[in-house]
Amino acid sequence: MAEAHPVGFRFPLKARERGAKLIHVDPRFTRTSAMCNLYVPIRAGTDIAFLGGLINYVIQNDRWFREYVLAYTNAATLISDEFVDADELGGVFSGYHADKRQYEPERKRWNYKGEPTNVPATETPPEIKNESWSEKAGFIENPEPPSDPTLQNPKCVFQTVKRHFARYTPEMVASICGCRPDDIIRVAEALCENSGRERTSAIVYAVGWTQHTTGVQMIRAAGILQLLLGNIGRPGGGIMAMRGHASIQGSTDIPTLYNLLPGYIPQPSALHNHNTLEDYLEQERVDNGYWSNFPKFIVSLLKAWYGDAATKKNEWGFKWLPRIDKDYSQLPHFVRMAEGKVKGLFLFGQNPAGGAPNAGLNRAALRKLDWLVVRDWFEIESACFWYKDPERPDPKAIKTEIFFMPAAAAAEKDGCFTNTQRLLQWHDKAVDPPDNCRSDTWFVYHLGKKVKALYADSKAERDQGLLNLTWDYERDAQEILPDGRPSRIHDEPDIERILKEINGYTVEDRRQVSDFKNLKVDGSTACGCWIYCGVFPEEDRNRARSRQRDPNNYTSPDWGFSWPHNRRMMYNRASADPQGKPWSERKKYIWWDEEQKKWTGLDDPDFDPEKPPDYQPKKNATGMDALAGDCPFIMKPDGKGWLYAPAGTVDGPLPTHYEPFESPIPNLLYDQRENPVATHREHSLNPLAAPMDPNYPIVATTHRLTEHYLSGPMSRFNSWLNELQPEMFVEISPALAEAYGIEHGGWMVVETPRAAIETRAMVTNRIKELNVNGRLLHQIGIPFHWGYAGETVGGIANDLASIVLEPNVSIHEAKAFACRVRAGRLQEVHADRPLKPAPWPTRERAPETPLSNQPEGQFGRGSV
């Protein structure tokens, strides 16, 4: 966090000044480690084992927050008798089909006891896991399955979780992760001591968790741990995802994802009965909890997109939405592109030629296109691959016609960021972009107008969605810059007008909607993204612009706008006990005011504001009425936090340790080595090392540097940043350097089955060899900021990575893969290039960097 999110890291440091303990678990000793009370080294890719050890410790030592767990989680719920845990089946759960590498579609063997299923048994391509969106998102039909409040029934969730993690002992976890058993205990004790009624602990992660074939389940494991400790929905608790860009959260809310519509609404699928809106709603319906409002959200979205053309008679234009039939996420799409199955591509602020895994395959894919449009500030790797590619291509042999469109920088355009806190914050344009540079909004808006004009005379049914698309975002007046001068760009669209549409309005009088509770299913409201409803609640009131701090309320509700409904913390009903009283006065956040008969506090209640804590639903109640007054998790049909997931994941109801696809170590916990439903995208340019291949004995992980950003387009064209980090390097331990004759500051080669790169060696004690399963295992750290464009160039870390996909969200495994190293250079490639001096002084060994200086059983101050 200190290196990749230095501005955000100031807050943990402020907490430490007040007595908080900071713990860092990472393969590398970093700037974060140096500022923490405890650092624990870990083998890349073994996080579920480590978290499982913490979960096991909390349960076995009876340190879980009993009252919170009994009231707010599904711990007491009974599981189907058909469920068989991975413990008993060698690492897979009941319902697994090895020939298809997937679990049976209904997954009824994971359900709660007596739980019906509404998932159709449809034959689908192996790359598509066959589940309806409602099941994939974790929805079940029966909100009241049988339970055992004593938690003694062996089929209850609590006992199932306890058995599942029992084998994750400190000794076993240490042998997998490479840390010490005492490290597990010290971290677990610190979390237990700082959790409960009076205290809370937070967990922070970034792409170091997501970029694994078990990434979703790593985060699930953290969720289980935090639920057991009572750290969800409470101030100072939670799980925080550090985003890699300014608005990654925004790009999933109003998605750049192929399988979602705005507000996490499912894209209609050709693999399910989504022929009509009625079929779609019937199949994806959720009867209980807040998602029961789903029909209002989708109809209001269709009205925002298709305006007057969306009528009840034509199902609000539902037929115009495309249906998906395959995995169209980025990496499978590039594999198809490399096979010549894609004609053209638009790239906005993205650099797959250097910034995506197996970048060599991505460059080969770009060479197969008919046309490519790149919008960026500089001529990045994805724009100049046709003559600068390390493979030294013949430009005459590349058929791709490339259009480079200069883009405006962030300060040169209006807009809105949504950060990791779900906080929308508006920024105004400071200056006009130079020359012909234009904003992305300008480009897409005018492209859309031209395409609509080209198809204006079409009578084809497939074109009617495009022609009926609402597309009027013209400015009413000339844009004025902050210095008072008019903008020289006369046709820049009004981006606040777009935000107004996203917020929503009443169709009849075009008045802004102030609350998503006011959205209707009858077509009388339009809303581009229901979770953003309220950000622009009335004309001339853009709440994302608000910058008012409240000295009496640390949540500062008038600073920006946090979806949904300006709630700063989701599920905050859990900050009070079942009776509606704060768990402690010290941690009071939301509570029931008996006098006013409503929920009140420091935040907008993420709950029905007038539902009393003792409310009990009537028989056959639906929607929010089906949730009792002590059920905080309103997006779940049972209102509970799920320790065990009866639906919602395609690789199991409980997190399970699997090795990375490329790992020099066997799975010490189960016979099943890797995630059984993860996908390797087969292609001649995407080979994998065999399991435990002795030719690739070293674990590699990629990482960021503070001084550079992503694959480098925004930083390696900047001379000041290049002075701070002038050249590509790889961090290796002194022991590894000695074993292979590699000198600090000298040249070395890193190789995987996909590629080999040359780089400088940073020999440092910041990365340690680990004792894993009785053997000495080496790891290396590879920054991924270099490429062949810009003022400073270097080996591309992403050339080394493979396209192996996590099964739930199709993200890659770039944080743990196998490699080998040697001293020297890639002479066959770079023989004609002069040997530059090292950018830092060479030495035989780097100065000692102690991993920690804590006495046993105590916390000290980490140092370098």
C-alpha cells in the first residue's frame, strides 16, 4: 500500500500514531513492511492457506464474536445432506465433473437443506460456467432454510466451516507458505485481540489477491475471517480493495465488463431463456432482499437508453440488448484475436502490448487485426508494436491499419472519479487539451453521432437499438475555463448532462429523481445506473462536486457522494447489536432511536430506516418485507453474511488452497493440485510449465513501484520519474544471486515457457528464500512498468506471464508463476546494442535489510 497507494497509506500511518498495529503479509519486504509493526514473508499464491490458518485459529481457540456470528451470519443454517466437502473428496466438492472441468450446473449439492433450485440444465461451451445470474450473484429462493442455533448439528454451516479449515494448522500453513508457525499465531492473536465489541480490525488488499486462479476465494476467505471476528459493517473494520486506477470502481459500476449492465445488472445471455423481458425477469428474479427491486432497475435503465422508443408494448426495448454466448472478457478475446477471429479493436487508455499477461501473444493478436484505434497521450507499445516490437517485425508484413488518436489528460477534461470507497468526486477541466487532443467523451459522443447517421435509413431490426439510442449531450452554452476564458473546443459534450441521465429522472416532466426508491417498473422513470441515483438529485445540484467537511462527523457526508444513497459503509446495520443498540459507545455508528422510531447515526442507514429491530416478517412476505429487523445484509435473500456460499461461486462454497497453475510445489493439503475449474487458454503462444517442472524451480511475482504507473505510458515519458527509476530490474535474494553467479546491478535473464527477458539484478535481502515443505525455495520480484516505448525502455514483465483464468471473473494469474534465471544478456537479440552501465552502484551484496526486529511474542517497530 505504501508503494502502490502512497496517498491512501497516510491513513494507516495516522492510525499507527494512535496505537494501531499494522501487519504486512507479502512475498517482498517493501516500504509498507518498513512502516509496519510486523512483517510476515509468504510464498506467492498461498494466501488462502495463510487465511485458512487464521480462520482455524479463531475457531479452534473460541475467539470468534459469538453474538455477532449467531445473529448476523448463516452459521446456524443447515446444509443439504448431499453436500460433500473437499476434505473428503481429495480437494474437490460434490458435483464435480472432471471430464468437463466444472461443477454440475444446478449445484444443488451445495444448497441449504431443502433449498430448491431454479437453474436450468443447459448444455454450454466448457468456457462458460452454466449458471443463471441470480445464482452466480449468490441468490437463493428460500430465505428460511432449517437451522440449529446451538451450532451443534454437524450439517450446520459453522460445523462445516470448522471441519473444512481444521487441517489448516499453523504447522501445515507454515510448510505451505514458507513462514513460521509462530507467525500465524502472532497475526491471529493480534486480530483476535483487536476484534469484538469494543474493537475492530480492517483487511486491505490490492491486485496481489485478485490476480490468481484462486483470487475470488482469497477475498472470500478474508470475508469469512472478518465475519467470524465481527468486523463487517462496523467502523474501522471491513475489507478494502485498493484499486489500481482513479476510477476502477466506476468502471465496474458503469461497466466496461462484457457480462454486466450498469448497476451490476446481468447482460442477457443466449445460453438462457432470455428471449423476452418476462422470461429474463422470471429466470433472474430474486424474491427477497433488496434485489427484489431488480425489475424497476432494468426497466428504468432501458428507458434511459431508448427514451420514447421504449414502450411497454416492445418490452421497453429489451430485445435491442445484445445476448452473450461466450466469455468475452479481455484475455479470451485476445486469444480469439490471435486466431484471426476479430477484425477491429478500440483501445482507450489501455496497453495490452505491454500491460496485459502474455503480452507477446497480445502483440501477435494485434498483428492479426484489420484495423486498430489507439487513444492515448503518447505513442504507447500498443500503437508502435508494428515497428518497435522486441520480435523485430517486418512492418510490410503487418496488415493492421493503426489509427492513433491523441487523448486529453485528466486535467484537460471534466468528469467524475469513483474511488475504492465508492465515493464519486467531480473534477473540473483546468485547461484545454493541446492541438487536436480530445477527451474520451468527445470521441465516443461524436463517433456515436456518425455511426447513427450512417445507419439512419436502415430498416433492419438489428439496427433499431442503435437508432433509438438516446444520444443528446450537447452543451447549452459555451464552456468557460477556470481562468474565465471560453474553451476553444466548441463541440465538447456536456458531461454533467450524462451524469444527470445516469442519476435518473421522471419521464413525464424530466425532473431529477432523488432516490432509487422512487424508480418505477411502469416506464415512468429513467435511470442510467440505479446505484448512482441521488448523485444529481435536482437541477444544478451535483453532489459529486460537494466538498464540505463536518468537524462533528468523521464520515463527512457532504464530501462527494458515496453509492448507494450516499452510504459511507455498506451493511452498517451490523454496527449495532440485534436490539439496535451500538455494540459499544466507542464504536457507535448506526443505532435505533426508539423515540423517533427510526435508524439514525453517523451515516445513512443501509437498511429500511423505519424498520424496528424486533420486526418479524409475515408468512410469504417478499422483498425487503421478508427480512427481519436484525438482518443487516440486505443484498442477500436471507439477510445474513455468508460464511458458507450455497451459490455465487463456480469453484466451491468454501475457499480451498490450490497451488498456482505453475508451481514448483505440490498441494500439501489435497490431491487436487490446482483450482479444478480454472481455465488455461490453449494457444501455441501460451504454453505452461508442467506441474513441478524442475526446469522452472523459482517462483516469480510481479509488483508496482511508486515512481512508475502501470505499464509505463503515463510515467516513462516523464524525465523526472525516469531519473528516479531509470531502468528495469528484478529483485533477487543474495542466496539466489550467489547460486547463479548474478551480480548486483549486473545483467540477468528471466525465462518462462512463454518468453525470456533481460534485466538488471537488484540483489537485496528484501526478498528472502523460504523453507517450503522442507526445501529451500527462491522467489523473485518483477516490476511491470517497462516496455519498448517511451524515454526509458526495458524488459516486459508481462511477456513472462501466462493466460490462465480465475473461473469466476476471468482474471489472470500474474502474481505467481514459475521461472528460471541466469546471469548475462539475451545476446541473440541485443548483440548490436551497447552495454550500458548499471543505473546504480554495483556491489557484491546489498546492505542488510532486517525483516523485523520484534522480540518473540511482542510487537516492535519494523525498520530498514
